[in-house]
Amino acid sequence: MTSTDSAQTPAKAPAKDPWDLPDVSGYVVGVLGGTGPQGKGLALRLARAGQKVIIGSRAAERARAAAEELGHGVEGADNAETARRSDIVIVAVPWEGHGDTLKSLREELAGKLVVDCVNPLGFDKKGAYALKPQEGSAAEQAAALLPDSRVTAAFHHLSAVLLQDPETERIDTDVMVLGEERADVEIVQALAGRIPGMRGVFAGRLRNAHQVESLVANLISVNRRYKAHAGLRVTDV
């Protein structure tokens, strides 16, 4: 190759820094199932970090009562209003009501970034065990039911006890984030990083969500054996 040829070859763009994440401080975050332990805890942590948060429930009065208890500017509304008013919507409803809730909110969630953190689990005398939905995972079920939304999956492995504990300043854990579009995943990573001690880590596309959701059954076993509130850390990244 001549020097002239080299001069005409366009320079390759540098690889994007995977930790160069967007500013998400201006987004309104809605939490469906925000009166349950996981949803309430996430709402508290994000609001304490300065995020505008609305918690949703089937009953608006219940949501408003929970919001008043949380403080930090958190508002409460019914699920439909929460979805309409939010830029990012975290789905933290019980697995048993997951499909019906999302079906009923398809219109309100159109165009929204949806973050599914639901873990399909069963329980028997041996403890927790993973269920496998027909679609493959709760997140894939959400994507199938919400064709006009941008569905991601995250926040599965967090202790609701730690999230709700006002004396716990930091929650040292990684948040596995899955999704189809890099820009959407990075928004969720950045949102996780707003909470002191947390870090959002890309963990694959939605087809890999089942393993992430299922791992909660193992963490429940860890917590029961060791009287702990275990989380996860990904090494070497």
C-alpha cells in the first residue's frame, strides 16, 4: 500500500467507552408495584439520589399513602397515571399479576423505557425455585405484551430489606442490565449508578434474562443459610 493509499483510508472511530453513561438525572421514574417491598425500596433509593419518582398501585389512595411515608418528593398515583407521567417505568409487580398488569397498560407504556425486575419464582418446603414462563422470562413476556415499548431487564438481585432500611447508606452490589438497544441499556445502567454503592453492568440481550431472574432463587437460599442480604459483584470489569 502506498502512502497515498494510506492517506485515503478513513480512520477507524475509537471504541466507545462502556462506562461513558448518559446523564439521567432529569428523567421521571415510575414504579409499578411501588407499594410492594421491592418497588417501595427502589423508589426510596432513587428519590434519595435526587430522582423524581412516582409510585403506582392499582389503588391510587394506597400509592399516595406509601409515597407520603417515603417522603423525598415521591408522588403516588394509580398505575395508569404513573405510566403516563413517567419517562422510565420500573415493573416491580408480583409475578402472578405481571401479565395482566402489562396488558392493561399497553397504551400508557407505549414509547416508554420499561425496566422489568420481576422474578418468576415458586416456593415449596424445599425453598424457592425458578419458574420458566412460556415466553422464556418475565422480561421477554413484557416485550411480547408491550410491542411499542423499549423493554429492558434489571434490579433483580437487590435485597428489599436493605433497599428500605433508612440506616443503610450504601448498597454495594452490581445490577445486571439486559436489553436489545445499547442506548436503552446505558440509561438503565446510569440509573442504577445513581444509587450509592451500585453499578449497572451490561449482561446480554433479553433472551438471557431467564438465567438472571432465576438466580434470585439461589440468592434466597444464600440469605436463609447465612442470615444475609446477599448481592452480586462482577469481577474484572
